[in-house]
Amino acid sequence: EAGVTQSPTHLIKTRGQQATLRCSPISGHTSVYWYQQALGLGLQFLLWYDEGEERNRGNFPPRFSGRQFPNYSSELNVNALELEDSALYLCASSSPGSGANVLTFGAGSRLTVL
Amino acid sequence: QKEVEQDPGPLSVPEGAIVSLNCTYSNSAFQYFMWYRQYSRKGPELLMYTYSSGNKEDGRFTAQVDKSSKYISLFIRDSQPSDSATYLCAMSPDLYKLSFGAGTTVTVRA
């Protein structure tokens, strides 16, 4: 069974640009979560999508947005990139009914903003 | 004050030693407690999942939760070099609002 896949693995952008990160959940999983892992800060919750709808978002500015497609894959968009957006962005999925506590993570997309 | 506090380490132990990791928290509503392990260049993977207070054992791993002290621990017995990773505690008041610690980096020396 394929795990959670994320692309690209690495992404380098400059300040002010936009970044798009993609995630494919495990087959059968309908919920997708996005987390930011910056050095020394642990995982910070960004967004939760379930059945195509945004269910919750963390304490991040509106320039962080995303969507979930009918096949449950998801993309995260970060507009007007700032230097502090440099981080590992992790996508996770969970099966229906299991909630956010039992997550399967992808390997992440490392975003570097210069 | 962060909602979940975790000493980032790093922690270095010889092979065979007991590794002791812990987190403290401030939100008394937390009742689900997890430990995730993250290898370098990989995403976190769920290691232990407990509900409310008490102990849970799985092989060489033991998780303890003391809700009265707002303190959770993870013990790794007979540590192996393959246990070298970053360990993240996580907790939630329900099934949806997960809060992570910053992670403790552990190195087990052969």
C-alpha cells in the first residue's frame, strides 16, 4: 500500500513569490492535514481538509491556503513568501472516523525562501 | 508559555541504555497522548497512543501519562542504534486539535 506522497521534495523560491505543494493521501483516507515544521518549533498545525471541505485552520495568515480535490489529494499554497516561511511542510492523512490523533505523515516538502 | 513543552536535547546514550523522554503541558483538557518518531528526512510515524492517565507498554517502549502533574513520558529499554531519531510528543483534548512538542533528538551510540 502506498503511503502519503508529497511533491516536490525540495522547493526554492524568493521572497514575494508563490509556492504550491501537493499531497496524495493513503487510499481510503478522506482527511488531509498540513503542518509546518520549522527548526526548533515543532509541528505547527496549518490546515485540515475532510471530504473536500476546509474543517479547521491553525494560527497562520490568510496567505496560507489550500484545497482538497474530489480524489482527496490536496495542495497547499503559500502566497507572498517571506523568509520565515522556510520550513518542512508535512502532509498527513487519516481514515474516516479516526480523527487527527492517528496520522500517517508523508516525508514532507522542504521549502527554502531566499 | 507554550502549550506543550519538550526538551529538545540532544540526548546521547550508549547502546543498551534506557532512554527517558518527557513532555509537560498546560492544557488540562488534553486526554489523548501520543508519541511520534521521526527519522532524518522522513515524516513522523506514530509510535504510542494512550488515552487518559496510566501506562502502556509495547515491546521495548513504555508510555506513561500523569494527568495530575500534566506530565508524560516515554521510556525505551535496551536502546539500539536504530532508535536514533527525533521523538515528538503530541496531545489532544479530542480527536481533532493535536498539539505537538518541539521534539527531542536522540542518538544511540553503538
